[in-house]
Amino acid sequence: MPAANPAVLDFLATRLSQSAKLFTPPVPDRAALEEILRIALRVPDHGKLEPWRLIVLARPDFARLAELVEVRGREIGADDQAIEKGRGAFDRGLCAVAVISAPKATDRIPLEEQVLSAGALCMALLATATAAGWGANWLTGWPVHDAEFRARAFGCTAGETVAGLIHIATPGTAMTDRPRPALDRVVQWGLA
């Protein structure tokens, strides 16, 4: 029988994403972020391709990104409500890690596996930051799904996407858990 790690299982069973809208200073300093990143990078990466890159965003970066959302929203004819919603996470942002899915050209590892590795990195960042005592939240929004915005904001090239913006700061008020899916609704045991 394998040896269980009850502390880790208890943590995972109760982990919650905190609302980034409620985050307050302070944010992790560089040393704390480096430790979070070092741990989070231990994700599945078939072929050791490192099919992602990370950009650590601080308050001045968010101000620039919020303005870019405004400009890009006007360019594409978005309405005021969409622009305001798109700006929201950037206007309030304190610290985040942009996880850029950057698949590598190879016949050995399918594109889907590389993209999923970036998603796994987002989840690892959430769990690691939370385990370190910080509030963490995985956000996206229409701006990061716009290729031109991604290129201007994060230098994304063709084929690169933003897997997530992982906001990390001091959590606000305690969150309550949301209902989780019942196993019998989402799990099939065998192929029969």
C-alpha cells in the first residue's frame, strides 16, 4: 500500500480560489514568487519541451495593460460594458503571473499535450500560491483571447495563447465553498 500524505490531501480537499476583486496588498516579494514558481514548474511536460513561458506582472504593468484593453476595445468596436469588464482585472491587479502557452514545433508531442501542460502549470501556480498562504485566482477575459491584444501585451507570436493570469496577493474576506459535482454525474467506471 502506498504511503499517503494526509496534510496534502486535506489541503487539496479544501483549496479554494479567492476572489481577485477582494485582494489587497501586500503581494509576494521576488524571493517568495521565485519559490512559488520553482515549485509550480514541476508539472507534466512530456518531452521536456517547456511549452510555456511566464511573465510576472506588477502594479505598473497592470496600468499599462488596462490602457491597452481600452485602446483595443475601441479598435474592435466593443461596447463600453465589455471594455469596462475587460479592464476590470487589470485596473484592480496587484500581482499576477501570465502563463503563456507556447507550444514547440515537434512531431513527437501532440499540440494538445503541450497546451494541457500550460493549464497544469496554471493549476500548480494556484495550489502553490495558496499553500504558501496567499490568495490566488485564475482569470482570463476577452482581452487575452484577442490575438492582437496578446501580441501587444505579452509579445505572443502565432500559436501562442494566454492560458491564464494567476493573480496572487493577500486574500480578502474568507470565501465559502461552492457546490462540487457529484461523482455519479461526472464519473464513468469502465467502458461498459
